[in-house]
Amino acid sequence: MKTVSVVTSAYNEEESIEELARRLRAVFDELSAYQFEAIVVENGSVDGTFDKLRRIHQEDPRFKIVRLSRNFRMDGGVTAGLRFATGDAAIIMTAALKEPPEMIKDFIKKWEEGYDHVYGIVRRRPGTAFLRKVNSQVFYWIINKCTGGMIPKNVSDFRLADRKVYEVLNQMDERNRFLRGMFVWTGFKSIGIEFERAPRFRGQSKAYTLGVVELALKGIFAFSNIPLKMISIVGLIVSVFSFVALAIIIIRVLAWGVPFPGFGTIMAVMLLMFGFGFTALGVIAEYIALIYEEVKQRPNFVVGETLGL
């Protein structure tokens, strides 16, 4: 009998964790041809999430708990869960019930057809603010262009990975982890399944704007050096235009004499150059920050205690 591990990270999810467990149990019981384990990573919650997880584990030993010493964000929590996974395949999902657990059977069906990696593609995002939807579209357009189409549009963290896929990720010890890109980078046979993302079951979203923007930038910088190349390209273009403008000014001076004072033009050009210069420094600083995090070699997570493992 094949074993499937369900890995999820829960941060302050006391209002939804019991419903998640109930719906997962229903899926486990329906797919009786497989043996399941649910590895729930309690990701530094400050509410009653861990107490409820303890009771869930006592009622059903298939639910195994990893409690981290503090919050290591979604990617850190999933990384911890995958390290403890023992299944022939692992399914990754959030604990907020935005992804329907009932889709697990669709993932497994594709897995049995021979796909090593089955990922969810968000078709609709009901209940999501308009600005967040626009930000998502812009992010996926940019990262798709920067990576040569490697990362599919609207791909989510909800996915199934065969053991040989997630074991490769377990060997990747980088600190700046963008899991959606890392899974695709492994290159195994993959397919996407569309689904409609449900509104959060209960509680407040933990995906704040600044955190989402930070994750987006990390994904772009961690999987592409196009921003660095763009500095050189833009610098070259600006230099060409500067030389052309200088030649035109010289010709005008020789032909018609010194023109009227161009204080405004000079200031505009200076501000443009300063803006480009600081933007270039900012891009370089982002890459240096990524390197800085890597060379420190701190762990991606710290386990406080475990239940059932």
C-alpha cells in the first residue's frame, strides 16, 4: 500500500485547524487504498493552535505535529514538514482551507498516471481585493518573463510531489526559498490542475502586503539574474541617448550660438540619472542581501518539539 504525506504549515489557525482535520479525515477514509499521514507544522503560533493540534493527534495518530521554536514563514514551515515526510508522495497545502482538500484525489490520480509533480493553478480568487489580484498578475508576468517561462502563471503552493521530487528539495539547503520555483526547477514530469481558491475559512489572512511583495521580490531575484543584466542594458541606452543629445547640443551651439538657459532640462536629466543610479544600487543590494543570508548558513527552521514523529 502506498503512503501519501500531507504537509501543511499552521500559523495562528485555531479557528480553522479542526475543520481542516475533519475534511482531511474524510479524504483519507474515502481513499482507503492509500495510507495517509498528515504532518502539521505549528509555525510559532501565539494562539491556541498547538493545543488543538495536540488533541487532534490524540484522537487520530495519523496527524503528526512539528512545533517550531518561532515563526519561520510559510516556506520555512513547509521545508520542516517535508524533512519529516515519509510518504511515496507528499501533498503541500495551506491550513487556511483556501485549497479544497477534496482535490487530493485529483492530484493522486495524475500521480498514478505517471506525473511526478502535480501543481495547482488558481483559476479564480473570490474574496481577494482587486489590488492583490493585480499584484499577482504583475508578479507572475514578470517572473515568467525573467525565468523564460519556467514558473507557470497563477501557480500555487498547493501541489503533489513524488518522493524523488521532494527528496531533491530536502537536499537543497539554500536559505532564500521560493518553493514554487524550486519544485519546477527540479525538472521532473509535471502537470497543472486548475482550481478555484476559496475564501479563508475563518480568521484573518497572514499574507500582508509587505510580506507578499517581499516574497515576490525574493522569487524574482532568487531565480533570475535578469534585473542585474537590465542595469547594464538601461545604462547603455541612457549613455547612447546622452551622447546623441550632447552631439545635438554641440551642433546647435556651433550653428546658432548658445541657446537660452536650460536649468529645467539640466535638473530633469540630473534627477533621471540619480533615480536610475539609486535603482541600480537597490537591485544590487537585493542580490547582496540574498548572498548575505546564504553565507550565514543558519537553518531554515528550528524544531521545538514533535508529536507522533
